[in-house]
Amino acid sequence: MQERKVSFFSDGYKLDGTLYLPDDIQPGERRPALIPNSGFQGFNQFYPRLFAHEFTKRGYVCLGFDYRGFAKSEGTRGRVILDEQVKDIINAITFLQTQDEVDPGRIGILGWGMGASNVVRVAAMDDRVLAVAALNGFYNGKRWLRTIHSYVDFNHLLEEVKEDRILRVVSGQSKEVETFHHYPLDRITTENVNVELSSIPGFGHPVTIEFTESILNLDAEKVVAELSPIPLFVAHGKGNLLHPLEEGQSLFAAAQEPKEFYLIDGQHNDFMYKDHPEFQALIERLVQFFAANV
């Protein structure tokens, strides 16, 4: 896999990225392209690069980038707003279309974790996307937050959001809290994150409570039916304790054809290693999906 550092602008912020190219690409050749998008506290150098490593071997050009406010991308650190990440992906598509190695009419997107709802919403509003894959995500923010919090904690969360809304109006600032204050990781995900992500510079930066309000307002299920006839691939870990299986099943039920559901024999990220057989099985299904549609 060849790598070329790139950058592009989104709402005036310069975003840092990498164009991943197949080793056998020839000068003047244009290939189909994919944008693998990361989830919460994800970075281009981690899961987007992992997916790109597999897809470039299958002939695709891939663009990985860091959302605004993450890694070397410009933007306010700790400000995580899902609607803004959706804009970043849309602008990434525009940038990708300008690259000499890319067929601008053959672009697909995939999203991991929190990025899964982002790509569903992008595909629902951007007809340049030929196919979309949503992997291990959550798709109705309020429902998901209710699932992972006790009744008491969820109502306390709502009070914090209400207070912060007032704080932003009177002070211009949203309160910063610990990274996983309202996004508590399960034990297995925590163990994997500590091994793989905790050493990456920028990981674990405090976030604002406005991020929580952004999640509460998220409803990708409301727009997923608008995807058709764009093909949708939904994959979810059957033992996922961070984003429960019901999230993927509910999105799939709300979507129109053409659509495909793939049950991962795993949890959230316990299988996300390039040599893991379940990860390779997922890649093969994704390759089949994108080959048929992009």
C-alpha cells in the first residue's frame, strides 16, 4: 500500500488525511474509491488505515482523514458535534473526486462505531455515494444513551445537558467533562482501547457536554429509508455491549431495499485486528458488497 499525505478544508478547517493507493496502480489510471470513517476518539492512523490496508489490496483507492478537532486536523479540541463530522465526510468526498487516481463517479463510504450513523446520514443527502456500509454503530442517540445508562443516570445526563445549554448561551462555552463521561465503555472495549488507542497522541482529550446533546439529537433511522436505491450494508457484533445488536437490527429494519445484514461473531472491537479470522471474514463480505455496487 502506498501512502500520500494530503489535506483539505471543511468549513474553513484544514483537515489532515492520507490517500492510500494500491501498489499496482499505474500512472493515469483511475480506480474506484472508498472513504473509511472512524468512530468516537478514532483516528485515521487506526481503523481507517486498517480498512485501507485491506481495500487497497483489492484495487481500491482509499482516503482516511481525521475529523476536525482530532489529531493534526484543525478545529477546537474537545468539540465533537456529529452534524459537523457529517459535513467533514461530505467535503472529503469532494476532495477525493479531485484526485488523479480516482474515478469520481465510483465512490463508496463506510463508517465504524459512531462513524456508522455519520455515513448513513451522508449517503441519504449526497447522491455521489454509490454504496454505504455501517459497522457496529448506534443509530438513535437517545435510545442508545438510555440503553447504556441506568434510569437515574440517564435523567441526570438530561439535566446536565439542560444546564449546559444555558451555560453556552450566557457564557459562550460548553462545559468540558472526562472523555467517556456520557459514553461509558464496557470492560472488553476498555481493554482493547487501552492496548490499541490510549498511546496515540490526542486520544482521551476531554469533551464538551454539547457532544452529548449532539448524540441525543441523532436519528439516522429517520433518514435511512431515503437511501434507496443506494445499497446499504449493515454489520454488527452479536455480543456488542457498547453498541447493542438491537441498534444494527433496528436500522436495518427501517431501511428499504437494497440492503444486506451481516452478523459479526464478536463484540465491539475485540476482532479488529488484521489477522483475526472474523475481521478477515467481514472484509471479504465488504469487498463483495462494494465490488457489486461501486
